Amino acid sequence: MTIRKAIRVERSPEVVFRVFTEEIGKWWPLKEGFSFGGDKAKDIFIEGRVGGRFFERFTDGTEFEVGRITAFQPPHVVAFTWKDPNWEAPTQVEVKFAPDGAGTRVEVEHRGWEAGPTMQKQGQGYSDGWGIILVRFTTRAEAA
Amino acid sequence: MPIDTTIGALADSTRRELLRRLADKPCRAGELAEGFTISRPAICKHTRMLGRAGLIRAKKVGRERIYELAPRGQLAVQELIRTLEEVGAFWDGTLNAFKRFVEENR
């Protein structure tokens, strides 16, 4: 269960990687609703090192951590975890940059859905929550 | 349904694969077992566990057993698919915004 998306950008991988990571605040469509802060959306950052934070800063100065950087290899790959506040477990995002003629192919893989897409249903009890069930399963399997 | 029964039912990659196949369409027992390296009796053991957990059910048609997702399994799979579609649309929007920005400004 993996979401895969790709797009071609007419610039070199070096430029594309740098804009994707260092300049994420300039292009990420925060104002178009792609923010955990809703109306408070202001800025978003990827810290360029493994263990760094992927986070938003809202207009009131508070910050929300979406996840942590798990791979950072310019200009090839950046990977990070991604956890919606309603989910118990994080998902994993990997973004790869590959030369494609004079441009760059950008590929996104978003994995980890076994572990928690439907946490919103938490209030409805255990009986119909696939996500809760699988999260508990995953936690247990990993602890074993 | 005790939660532990469900956890046990899902704690195995073969059983998760069986659920994925049944999410596409109901299957005859033979069809459901196709392509696995483990034996038919082993597959039967797995389907019994999924049945006990309330995720799938079997009905008899003539001499054949047809397996399908139980309503509870169906709800769970639909919810998962909806989430995957939403997140997929999210990435489409994000990548398009990225492409526009880079090509207009760099």
C-alpha cells in the first residue's frame, strides 16, 4: 500500500532538489489549504540533515512538527516521516530526484498506510477501526 | 469481537494479502489460494482465522465455497482506499505547485 506520484520539472536535479528542500516555504501551497494550521498557515521548513525537522510555523509563532528527516542526499533523495495529529503512527515519504533529459523527474512515494490512515475514527470504538487495529498490530509486531 | 482475535488475524502477511485479494472481488477457494507458495491446507487455516475475526465470510454455492469480505472488512478497506485517494490528490496538487514555481522562478 504505497502512494506513488511523479512529475517532470524543466530544471537540473541540483536546482530542483534545492528548491524542494531549502525553499519549500516559497512554493508549498500552504495558503491553498495544504497546511495543518488552516488559516494560521505561514511558513514551512525542511531542515537539511538526517534527524532534522519537517515543520510548519503558524502566524501566532507556534510550530507544528509534521515529521523528521530520515534521508538527505542532495541532489538525489530526501525522505521524512509524516504524522497527521489524528494518526497514532507516522507514515513515510520519500522524494527522489533523477535526471530526465535536460530536466528532472521528481518521484514521491508515501508509504506506511498499514499503520494508521483512519485514526480519525478513534472515537467510534475499536470495532470498525481498521487503522487502530493495524496500528496496534504494527506496534506489537515491532516490539516483538 | 475481542480485539486480540483481530490483531492476530492481521498479524501475518499472507492474511493481509488474502484480504487485499478479497477487497477486489469475491473469490472461489481455489482462486484465492493461487500464487501462494504455501499449501492449500495452510491457506484454509488463514481463511478460518480471518473468518473468526469477522473480516471475511464464506458462502456455499453448490459444491464450492466463495469467500468475500464481511461488512466490517469492507468498511475498513473502503476507509483505507478513501484516505489513499485523498493523500494522492494532495500530492498531485503539491507537485504541480512545485513544478510551476520552479519553472517560473528559476
